[in-house]
Amino acid sequence: MSGFSGHLSLRAAIREHGRTVLAAQSFRAPFHISKPYWDADACALLVQVVNPTAGILAGDRLESAIAVDDGAALLVTTPSATRLFRMRDGAAECRQHFSVSNGAWLEVMPEPLVPHRGSRYRQTTTIDVETGGALFFVDQLMAGRAGHGELWQWERLQLELTVNVGGALVLRERLDQGGPELGALANFAGSGATACFASAVIISPQANEDAAWLTAVRQLHGDGIWVGVSALRQGGWTMKLIAPDALRLRVALREVRKILSAHLPRLGCNPRKL
């Protein structure tokens, strides 16, 4: 079975002028990165990871590793949704590892996954944050292509997440469902056929010192938006959101970033698309 065997490797470091730079980078199709953008107000480097192909196909094997050194601050995002195309045979797989040093900041906020009819995809994410490091990680999922009648029609989606803080396991999650099963859950939540999901992880000593932001985030719950926030065993929080459609989810996440930016000012970095 043919397919891409792509890799992405980035290391962000701070230089004597106080700016974060990409001290090392390596990538192979279907990964590509746009020119990094320095946000002087947020003191963070923005990197957009681009897939120049149509999307992810059967047989694709993708590996990525992103590391942020002490004192550096990096936002990694994508300019468009990641499409999982129909897979008549086989599946696609993505393995990604993010590491954050003491005193470093990493935000990972790609656009949503959009599984097409008959797609099979496994994504394994491992995050290692040293004590004193900070992180905002978001995964988003859409129901599929409404215009093609493909809502909740993927065959299998596996999303696995492991988060370690200071060398200790603080979170392990695993989603393994077909489209119809997850669609039934969305209907149960009353979010409708075009419901979208987001899962976020917040690791930060600053956010833990003042939980006033929790009240503001929980107030987003209602009017079709579901929001749940739970404390991890140490070092941070996990958050789940369900919205009736992609636009409402985008607005909710924008509000979450705005609320958290009072404690995590690097969330003020403009992704140049929200």
C-alpha cells in the first residue's frame, strides 16, 4: 500500500535579542512550514504547518516532534482543516510528540480534523512538560462534509493523548469510535447533526494560582455550547467543548483564549486567522 511517510521536526530556542527562533527544522512531504512570524506584543513565534497535498490518504504515516527550549515561546497552528479522505484499503496514522522545557511556552492549536466517509485514522499524541513549563494544546473535530451528506460517516477514528508533567503522568485519554456512534453522542447532547468537538489541555503554574478564569470559562456553557473543565492530578486542567457547528466552536475557543490570556499573556499571540 503506497502513501506518504512524512516527518516534521522543529526546535524553538530564545536568542540574545530576546526573540524565539527556530534553532532547528526538518520536514518532508506532506509537511511544510510557512515563514515564521514574530508577534512582538505576545513575545511568541507563530509557525503555520501546511499540508500542500489535498489531505491525508490511506497508507500515510506522519511523524512530528516539536520541542521548545527554556525561555522560548511558540504557537503552532495550521491554515486550514485537515481532511481525512476515503480509504478503501488500509488506514492512515499520525504520531506526534511535543516537549516543553522549564520556563518555555508552547501553544498547539491546529484547525479541525474533517473525516470523510469511509476514512480510518489513528493519531497518537505525547506531551512532556517539564516543571515550570506551560502549554495550551487543542484538538478539534468536525462531523464531516455536510454538503456531501457525509456527516458521521467515517469508519474508525482513534485519538490517543498522553500528558506528562515533571516526569509524572497526569492525563491519558483515548477515543476509538466510528462516526455513527459519536454522532449519536452529539445528538444526545442536543448539539445537532453538525456538532463539533474540541479537547484542550492547559498546563501552567500561573493559571493554577488564580482560578477566577474558571468561572468565566464555565459561563460560556449554554445557548448550544457545552463546556466542561476538570483539574488534572497536578499542574493543569483539561477542557471539553461541544458546539452546534464549526463557527460556534471557533468563537468559543477564541473566547477561551481571551479569558486565559489574562493569566497566560502569550495566548495573546494572533494566529492571524481567528
